[in-house]
Amino acid sequence: MSIKQGELFCGVNQAFVRDFMAIAHNEYFKAGTLLFQRNQPADRFFILIKGEVQLSLEESQGGIYVGSSVGEIIGWCAMIGRDVFDTNARCLTPTYVLTVDRGRFLRLLEKDMENGFLVYRCLAASLGSRLLACYQDLTGTDAAARLSGRRVPAAATSDNPE
């Protein structure tokens, strides 16, 4: 599931973005480097600058997602109050990221509550859209239409016998 930096900062002012960039730092990781492990404390998140990061549930299994887009947020559970990471994240290629400490991020949001509210509103909207997309992928239905009460054509439902 992808969340982009641009989605996260929709509507915030330039001063907030400047303060955010002041708490983020650039890092480089070699291919094969583990950014975090499942059940490890979620004390930071990453914004992808360049490279590919594979998310997996188990180290011995293949990935469930590969992040490769500039601005993509890796480890977003650190932003939503999760105590631990839900996945493993391994660099598939040489990777450049912005690393953001969870505590410093939360203090920034508390210091500037108006922009902090906007960040979380945008994060909630992004996660909600992705949840609907996942539901649609899993069921083969138009989740947005179902949840809004709109009529869904029979051909679009997974319980259609055809």
C-alpha cells in the first residue's frame, strides 16, 4: 500500500514543510539492507527518494509490495500509533530515503496543531482510499459504490454466477 509524501502534506503551509524537512535526514542504504523488521519498534518512517524497497510478512517468503515511487512513505504504521512494524522492509536496490524519527514528527504535529490536523486528515483519506481499493481487489466489486449505497450492476459483483 502506497502513501505519497504529496498526499500527506496536502494543504499544509510552507513553514510546516520547512520544519518537517528540518527533522528529516537523508540516508543511503545498500541493496539487501533491512530498513526494519516485523515486530520491531515502529520508531521511524522513511520517504523514498530513489530505489526499491520490498515489504514482506516473512523473510523467507516473497514480498507483498515493492515501493519504488519517489515520495512514497515506507513504514507509515509509525505515523498512526502502531507500536511495532507490521512487515519487514528490505532494499532491493541501492536506496536513498529521508528518515523521520517518530517522536520528532509527533512533537512537530503537536507544536503546529492546525497543520498536524491537515496531515492526519490527508493520511486518513489516503488510507481510506487504499482500503477501498484493497476491498475491490479482493472481492472484484466496486467497493466505493457499495459503501455509498449506489446500485452496483450484477456483472460487477463477485456473487454473480456468470
